[in-house]
Amino acid sequence: MSDTVLKIDRLCKHFPIRKGFLGRQTGAVKAVDGVDFRVGRGEIFGLVGESGCGKSTIGRAILRAFDITSGRIIYSPQPHVEIELGTMNEAELRPLRRELQMIFQDPYSSLNPRMTVSEIIGEPLRLNRLMDGAQIREEVSRLLRDVGLNPSHMNRYPHAFSGGQRQRIGIARALVMKPRFVVADEAVSALDVSVQAQILELLLKLKAQYSLSYLFISHDLSVIKYLCTRVGVMYVGKLVEVASRDALFRQPLHPYTQALISVVPIPNPRQRTRFRLLEGEVANPAAPPGGCYFHPRCPFAKRICRDTEPALRNVAAEGDAEHMVACHFAGEVGV
Amino acid sequence: MTSASQTSDNTLLEVQGLKTHFFLDMGIVRAVDGVDFRISRGQTLGIVGESGCGKSVTAQSVMQIVPSPPGRIIDGSIVYFGSNSAVEISRFRANSREMRSIRGKEISYIFQEPMTSLSPVHTIGNQLEEAILLHTPVTRGEARGIAVEALARVRIGEPERIVNEYVHQLSGGMRQRVVIAQALSCNPQLLIADEPTTALDVTMQAQILRTIQDIQQESGMGLILITHDMGVIGQMADEVVVIYRGRVMEHGDVIAVFDEPLHPYTKALFDSIPRLDTDRPLRPISGSVPDPFLETTGCPFRDRCPSRFDACDSDAVPALAEVRPGHSARCYLHSGATEEGTE
């Protein structure tokens, strides 16, 4: 993949733990700890992992919702143009903010209940003085049609809409500034199954229509497999595996990825498996174990796994697409 | 109305014609509007449906914990076949002595969100002991022993330490285990689990489901598993009830329902879920679940149904008809029968 829209380089986000009256820092939660990946132009890159693994923190770091601890976030609006977002201050970021947008998980709390749909979607246009009132209304109508809502409902308030419809409003809001890159954080997780499929199809349609690239963050492997072109699996602030969707689901190489896939209940009563268990709990990101963070739960852990942290390395055969794994025994253990 | 004398076979609970409505200022919500099912000892019944379909209110009706007012069971019967006699639960008042002796002892309930059923200001041990002391003639010391055992049964490590801890000291998965331990502490005959793993990660979900399976195997309790997740149903249930807008749309053996779903709604649910085991394209269901206040006539699914035909224009609700032995559907495609009183 030669054309990259976003490149994350050794990204770290540590949240300080402060104690006592003087608020002295006594430690840090390493929410994201040295993550590298690239998102190709027009690609849907999926980030999957258990809650607390740092996947949402990465999404918010890219949008610079906070200052990052270290690393680089390189945004490339067009080929051969590279902009480093990680070190920018708020004033420098402002003109870029419209190009990187976010779709939120909860369509109930992410829309202001006191604003009409037209005000919610049109607000960025108004604040940036890009259009006058009539133009804004026209633009809002067009967006509502694009996301599958009736433009004549633009003067209604969010409470008048169902969860799926609200998510469509949230999507229209993200698209109004014509972004190039969209972070969708658990964008379909709160929806009913029948509506979830509608929104997934809508995201695919809009990607083509608006030439978007997505970072799609989800805990749901089935959704990730359906939507994404490449996938990164996270565990305790680090990527443990990155591969194309097909390679990852056909031949997962990290024991954690294998375990994660094996515990998804298959909707087929003729294929019942006793749930293969992943014992123990996710490691504490404030005090992770030594070596490979997954070793206390890994059924294949050996001495080296306790002592040495494995690097994320490419194990694909020459000529094949990249398949990165952070495991000392990648390809030798598991299924 | 079922006569309670039919203590046939292994039946544990029988629900017939259940209607639970909510009388609100804005109108009446017919949350449960004609639900029938039966569950045997040791069996797992899956109740599946989207949010607002009435699956939780069905379960709350069985436990007599429907918030009232505004909710009220207005029709139907719920018969529980206890160890030696059959009792009609639907006749008891929610706070009656009879109901309190069944709730938590014979029939237990697990909520989706563990914090709904746990107190933040009591230790785990105290909360477990409360239920044990209420239902069994034991001393406080013995109750502590039972509580520790109950925690060990749901595979909580170091139960002797955990009994002295508070809820905020535990992770989400541990909390849900405590809730299950609490529900199982009095060895219920029937466990109703309402989306027990929806708020959890898949790894934790697998541990919890496995724990429930193991306990069911060793104790032979019946399980009503309420979920929107077809995967969980596919792995756990013996029989499935599919609910839409307060009515059972399809009911049958899990293999029959998954192999050959009869109702277009069930088929549409299967077609709209992304899954790991196949690569077929999704076919979303058009529209969304209608406003609960909306009064409708005829088939509740017809406005979203891809198989709608002339007969569906009828104002009468199709009856739940047995299409094959043990496999029924509420759909004019399979039977022209209509539900009484809806014409």
C-alpha cells in the first residue's frame, strides 16, 4: 500500500496517576504504549480488542482530543503531503480539524437534545461562516438524504428519532465538513441487530461517495470482519497483530487473536463447541507484567515470554501482504 | 387457562397468553401482548428479540417484578411446577409471602447490568448472606460458608478474601460472577438470565456462559436466556422463542429454527447479522422497530416484511400456528388462522 492517509509512529499516551495532597505523580496508566500502524487511502482499518485495551484512546489521540505523550501522528491529505498532527498546538490544528471527524458510539448522548437536527448538522457551517442560512438548509437536506433520512424532518429534535436514525444524524454531522478521515468508535455497538446492518451498509456507501478512509474501532470481531480491509488487534496498549482481514481471520498468528476469535459464539447450534476459555483477566496497564503482556494468560508461554518483550515483526512470506505479529512463537503455536 | 393439575412430565414453568401492559399518560404500551412458552427441568429456553420487543418484561412478569404502576399483568397465566405442587404465580401479589418464598429461592433472576443488583455499601459477603438467611434456616456463620462456596462455584479465585470486599473493588466480569453466585446461592430450580453477558467482553462472556452451562449440568436447573445475540442462542439454547412487539413470532427447537426459520422476521434477523463463520453479504431489515405507543392492527411485522402479500393486509393478527410438529410461526405465509378478538 503505497498511498497512506494516516501513519501512527511509536504513539504513546500515558495518563499520570496522582496521589496525595500535593498531587505527586506516583505512576502512569500506559493506555497506548508504542503503537505503529498505517491506514491506506480509501481503506477501512479496524482496531479490535477488549475494553480498556487503548483502542479508543488511539482514536481520540488522532483527533488530538488531548496532548499525546510521545510518538508521531502523520496525516497525509494528499499523496506526498505529510502533516505531523502530534506536536501541533490548538491554533495550528484548527484548520485541519474539519478533515478528521468522529462518529460516536452512543447516539443518545452525542446529540444535543436542545438543538434541532438542522442546527446540529449545520452548526459547523455556521460557526465557520462558510454559508448563509438558506445554503445551510440546502446542505443539511442533501446530507440527510445521503444518510437515508427525510429532509423534511430537519426541524425536529433528536428525541423524535430512533437509535438508528440518531446514528444517521451523527454520521451526517461528521460528514458536513467534508472530512477525508473518519474515526468511528463503536459506531454500531449500541444499535439493534436489524439497524446495525443498515448503518454498516451506510458507512460503506458513504465511504465510496465521499472518498473517505476510516479508522473503525470495535470490540465486535464479526463487525470488524464484515467491514474492514485491514485489522489491528490490541492488548493492553500495544498492537499484537496487524494483517489483512482475510489473513487475520483465516490464519490468526498471535495466541491472543486466536483466543479472541475462538470465544465468539457462532450462530449455529450444529457447531457447538465448549467455549474455549481464556483464563484470567486483562493485565493492569498501570502495572503490566514483564516480557510479553499476554504471557500470564497465554497457554503457550515459555520462559522467554516472561523475560523478553516480543517486537511487532512481519512474518508474511516474501511477496505476500504484510502480516505483523508480536509473539516469539508466531506461526509455531496454536490453531 | 391451564389447569394446574397437568403436572405432566418435567415441566418447570408454563406461561400462557401473558399480557403485560404499561398504562402511561402518553398512552398504553402493550409491552407483552400474548406470550406462551413452556420450559422443562434442565432445559435452556432462549428468548430472542430486539430492544423494546418485550423480552425483559416477559421475564419480569414471571418474577412479578414489573414496575407497578404503571405496569400490570392484565391477562394470562404463569404456572410454576415446584418440587411437589403446581402454583399459579400470576395469582400472587408481587409482595405476597408466597411470591417472596419463590423469588430468589425457586426462581432467580440475573440482570444485564450487575450494578442494578449489587449494593455499593455492603460487602459482597453480606449481600450474599442476606438472601441465604432469608430462604434457608441456617446461622450467620453457616451462611458465610455457603456464600464462600457460591463464589467458588462461579470460579472466583480466593472467595474467602472476596467476601470481605466491596463491589467497586471488582472488575465488570467479577461483578457479574458475584451476581450469578447470588442468584445461585439458594439452588434455584429456574434461572432467568436477562442479557447476562451483553455488557461484557467476549472473553468474559465465554467464561460466564461456560460457568452457567457447568452449573446447569450439575444441578439440572432450567434456564431462560434472554438475549439479542443469535450466536449466544445458537450455542446455548435447546428451544427458541422469537419475540417482536410483545408477541411470539416463532417458536421451536433450536436446530429447526436455525436450519429452517419459518417467520420472515426470524429469517431477516439471521440475514442481518455479520458473522465469523460465513462471508455472505448482509441484508438489513428495512425500517426500525416501531414506536411502542403506536397502536397497530394486523401482523406486527408487515410494514418491514420482505415477504408481504395480499393476506397480510388483514386487520386481524395472524395466530401462532404449529407448522411442523413442535415448530410454530405467527405468519399468513404458513397459516391463515387469526388470533381471536383481533378481527
